[in-house]
Amino acid sequence: MAYFEHEGCSLHYEEYGQGEPLVLLHGLGSSCLDWEMQVPELAGHYRVILMDIRGHGRSDKPRERYSIASFSADLLALLEHLQTGPVHLVGLSMGGMVGFQFAVDHPEWLRSLCIVNSAPEVKRQSRSDWIWWAKRWALARVLSLETIGKGLAERLFPKPQQADLRRKMAERWAKNDKRAYLASFDAIVGWGVAQRLGQIRCPTLVISADQDYTPVQLKERYVALIPQARLAVIEDSRHATPLDQPHIFNQTLLQFLAASTTSQGSLSPC
């Protein structure tokens, strides 16, 4: 375990393997453990860097307002701390939102970008959007983290053979700090960089589960706005694709990274 400090917050990170730097960012309410089925394989090819986003895992959970922009600033501070130079960046769900923010704010730090089951904005544009998010906001505050974790685990891993994944998910979710979890949830709602997607010039892969919360059609629309982006759909998967389809996910990601390296030669920044 290693830590660094940024703006008074101690942030936990981990490193594995050697090679070009590859950063993996987890989702809301999770931690570096999101990537337990990726690290052994990816570390054979890359210098894999994991970070617990502020308010999550072993990182500090300061009592303040969080934002996707501040999470992105923490990531930049980590890369400067480690002196990585430009990196390959992979973000899952909320981590993908941080990835989008980082890509438009700091393009010179990216070799490639991979967004997994995420979106470039979370806007409440219709009455149904407002109702859906209001329900989620209320439930997040009323229910215990144990109850939320069990419900999410059953939704993400519904198959009988996924009992171990359900158990681990529920146990991990219950360990969240509720105040930090709610602050992170609030950071997502209303955030967006969709109008800036055309600024992302590096090779970009968007991975979508066929049964993700948001439809494949949504990803198709925003992929079309990114100059060097393509979409990969993974079948028989839900929101936690790296966990429920690890082999296909790993192969899809490795193929993309290899192609990005070949196409760019020395991989000049975005």
C-alpha cells in the first residue's frame, strides 16, 4: 500500500508490473478492488496504477463537497507524484466520468482512453429524469449501505453461479462511509462535459455491457462525437463488466491498447 497527499487529503494507490503506465479508476462506492480480475493479466504488459478516489476505499474521506473535477485533479496530482508522463486511462462508471473530465482538461497526459459503462454527462433534462434521480437520491439517504449493497449485488450479479460475486459486492459496499458516499453521489448529478467531447483526440474505446443501466444507443451517440473513438459491446454483462465478464473484458482492452500503441508509434500525447 502507498499513499500521497493532495490538498490535505491522503490518497491510496497501488502499482503493479512494468511498461507503459496504465491507470484504472473504479466506480461509485467501490475501490481498487474493482480491478482484482484485471491486475494479474494487465500487469504482465503494463505498469498498472490503481487509485482509491477521494472518499473511497483506503483514501481519506474529507467532510466537504466532492466534484468530478476535483477527482480529476487528484488523478493529475498522482501522475505528477509518480512522474508517469502520458498514461493509458481506463474508467468504470463514475471512474469513466473522471476519465472524460481528465481527457478534456488534460489531453497532454493521455496516450489512450477507455470508458466502461459510463457517460459524459448526468443531466436531468426531462420530468422522468428528475423523478428517477429524486428516487435514487432519497433511497441513498434513507436506506443503510448494507441494504443498498445487497440490492445492487442482486441486480448486478443475478445468476446462481454468481453467488460469490454477490456476497463480495454486498460486503464491500457496507464498508463505505455513508457521508462520503452521498457526497460522491451528489458530485455525479448535474455533471457533464458532453459539449467538449470533440476535444478528445487520443484513441478512445467505449465498452458497453449489453445490459448496462444506460442503453447501447446512448453510447453510440456520444462515441460519434469523439474523433478517434469506437464502441465495443460485451454480451451477457451488466454494469460491472470487469467482474462479470473478466476474460472478454481483458482481451478487449488489451487488443485496444496494443492497437493504440501500433497506430501511434511512440504514442505522442493527445
